[in-house]
Amino acid sequence: MLPESVPPAPPLPIAPPPRQTLVFSGHMADAPGRPVPRLPAALWPAARRAIDATLDQLDAGPSDLALTQGAAGGDLLFAEACTARGIPLQLLLPLPELRFIQASIAPSAGDWVERYRLLRGQLRLAPAELPDPDAGDAFERCNRWLLDTALGSGTPRMHLIGLWNGAAGDGPGGTAHMMSEARRRGGQVTWIDSRRL
């Protein structure tokens, strides 16, 4: 939980309001040697199919807006699925971009750094970086920043998609925190249970 002295990041302005704002939070791709697998390479294709099926169910398209952090694994699978559909995508990074790549992309097995760079080159909007990332837990603050930005267009327009195994995370600011916060704030939530991929 963030201390009261840490101010929230101001939501990004979104104009005009999208038909729906799709926020994504999901497990990172497993780092080599992870003791308890969460999102190993064998599940990446099934995770992408589940994300695509969810976007189909939501009739997601170019009049919507997608928001995520962009970490290796679920975030980048979602981001790639959205760009393939022509959904405008905004990455909100909890850390300055190079630190974010080192912390949330490079440690995972696979070609995620290259995939991030390819995606980054396709974005219409440069990734936004969390103001003052060293105040409090940057990942928890970024979760709230994502939700505040999405809810700025109206609670009925916000939909969180979570790729999650239902367990507590490795630390603050994970998918468990995001799912809890989205439900607490009254947003619509779709849970892709990663244990069933």
C-alpha cells in the first residue's frame, strides 16, 4: 500500500474519449530458472489466443484505446494484439524507459527486448513515464496511474483484462493488485486464468 505522503500521478488526458478504454495487466514471461512457473514459453501462444478471444468478445477496434505498461509476457502480447487490430495503444511506464527495459523486459527468457523495440517503433504515441518513479513503489503507483487514466473517460468505458493465476504476486504492483483496484473502483474486469491456458 502506498504511503499517504506519495502523491498520485496525474492521469493522462484522453481526447476525444474512446468508445472503451482497455487496460491490461498480466504476468511477465518467466525468467530463466523461475522456481514456480507462471508464464513459461510453452504458454505464450495460448495466452495470445486468449487475449485475442477477449478482444473479440469486447468487439475491440480502432475507436477504442489500449493502455498497459509493456512488460515482457502478457503486456507485450496484449500490445501486439492491439496494434494488429489497429487499436491505438499508449504505454505507461513505471520507470524511465531504459530502467524499465532492464527491470521488466530483459530478465525474461525469449526475444522480448526485440519485440518491445519493434512495437515501440509502431506506436503513434511515445511511451509516457511515471512522474517521480522513485517515490514509493513505482509499479503500484503505475497500476493506479493506468486506472486513473482509463477512468478519466468514465467508469462505464473502462475494462480491465487480467492474465493472472489468481495468486498473490512476487511484490507490490502486480496483477493481483491491479485486479483488486479495478474491482474496487467499479470497472469491468475480464480475468484470463493463466492456470487454464
